[in-house]
Amino acid sequence: MATITTKLLNLIKISIFLISIFTPKAHAQSNECNSQSNNSCNDKSAALPLKIIAIVSILVTSMIGVTLPLFTKKIPALHPDRNLFVIVKAFAAGIILATGFMHVLPDSFDMLWSDCLKENPWHKFPFTGFVAMLSAIVTLMVDSMATAIYSSNQKKSSSTAIAPHHQGEDDEEAVVERGEQEMAAAPPRPAGHFHGHHHGMGKDRESFDTQLLRYRVVAMVLELGIVVHSVVIGLSLGASNNTCSIKGLIAALCFHQMFEGMGLGGCILQAEYKFLKKALMVFFFSVTTPFGIALGIGMSSIYKENSPSALIAVGLLNASSAGLLIYMALVDLLSADFMGPKLQGSINLQIKSYIAVLLGAGGMSLMAKWA
């Protein structure tokens, strides 16, 4: 009997000990999920000047990054037809690929697997991977449908422009007869030379128009993905009052936005937009992160980065942005160039471009340590 009593007392002691350990943790976790952490780095008044510095510095570096490729057209060595431009574009594509895999996707996993969210359904199903997959499929749909619509419109406008004028048929017949007489009097030439030359020019022109349409669709869709991602990271920075993390984030985000802007700027350059559209795309890319920071500052009193609603909203946005960026980097930037005639015709250029991709992806992956 004494043995049973002793065992029972020991069991009660162990139960009390376990409760004393886990109850404060659960209480602390509840507080942490519904409020900002109370460590020594949290200082709202000291964080505000840092956020203003972040707005200005990120705005300037974003503008430098996205406009730099647009001025390279005036430099012969960096013209889009030159090998150096292909290598620089591969470097920028590596940056965008690493942004999706190393920055946006892990953030989404962390948010949607947070202990602040309910076990069911958030810990029972990999929502990040699912949303990223759907985002990639939707991007493919937008990519292919937009290209098909633009191509169809282009063909209609071209056929309308070259439609024959029936009122001039008599004159055309006279010109054809005169041409046949001149060809009969001239020395013989290889058959089909005249026809083949013009046919080749038509095919070249059609191929150029199709490629230009692809560049334009790629630039627009890529801008959409980067803008969504930029607003989200700006919002997170603006809502945070942690001065210790903000200082490192400012430097990391400046480099991040500059290199990401170089990738987007290269696509805008190849799209050959008119000045107004180029200016609008540069403007939207440059101001989205500063806008997100300003929005975060305004919402800092009500926006809690560890609250369930914020974790779900930002986590899902990050997942969709990651799927879009990964698809664009692999399919529309890297695959399109590496499987194209320029790189397929030169193993040496391929090797240099692969090195550039690895350098871009490696550099942006290293930045994941701070941002």
C-alpha cells in the first residue's frame, strides 16, 4: 500500500512539474501571437527614422537597378545583340530564381507552419507548395493566352494593312507584264531567287514580331510578380519596430531591389516599349517597396506580424509570388535563352552564361541570411 501511495505521489509531482513548465510557454505563445514581442530591440520611436531612411535608400537603389539596363543600349558592348548582354541577363535571371526559392518560398513556409495558426488545417496540408503550384499554372495560362491574343491581333492588323486594292488591278497587271518582258531579255538567274528573297524577309519579320510579343508578355507578367513580392516585404519592414533587425534589412533590401531591378530592366529593354510605358513600369517597380514600408508604418498600430490573419494573408501572397517568380525565371528567362539559337550555337557562351546564373543565384542566396 505504501508503495502504491509513493508512486501516486511521484506521479502527482511529475504532473505538477510538467504543468508548471508548459503552462507559461503556452501563455507566452498566446501573447506572442497576438502582440509584438517585448525584447529590448523593440522601440517604435527609434524605428521610425530608420524606416524613413529605408524608404529613401530603397527607392534610389530600385531606380538605379531597373534603369541601368535601359541605358546600356547606348553602350555598344551591352547592346541586346551582344554576348555580354546575354551573360548579364543570365546573371539577373539567377537572381530572380533565387528570390523565389531562397527568399519568398521559405518565408511562406515559416508563416503558414507557424505555431500561432491552428493545427487544422494549416499543419495538416502543405498550403505553401499547393498555392505556389497553382500560381505557376496560372502564370502559364496568362503567359500563353496573352501571347495568343497579341499574336492574333497582330496578324489581323498585318493582313488589313497589306490587303490588295482592287481599283489598281489594271496598273498591277501592266507592271507584271513589263517585268516579265524585262526578265525575258535579261540573263538567266537561278529559279525562285526573287520569290525566295521576299518570302524569307516575310518570315524573318513574322519571327521578329512573335519574339517581340513574347518579350512584352514576359516583362508585364514578371513585373506583376515582383510588385506583389515588393509590397509584401515593404509591409513587413514598415510594421516592424525591431531596430536590431531593421538596420540589417535596409542594406540587404537595397542590394536585393537593385539586382532584381536589373533583371526586370533587361526584360523591359528587350520588350522595346515606348518611353511612357517604360517610365510607368520603372515607376511602379521603384515605388512598390517604399509604398509597402509607408503602408506598414501607417498600419503598425493594428498590424501584428504574428497574428493569425497576418500570417495567413502574407503567407499565401508569398506563396503565389514564389510560384510566379520561379516559373518566369526558369521558363521565360533561362529556358528561352539557353534553348535559343544564340546559346545553342556557342558552347563557350553557354558555359559563361551558366557561371553567370550560378553567381546571381549564389549571391542572392547568401543575402537570405539577412533578408
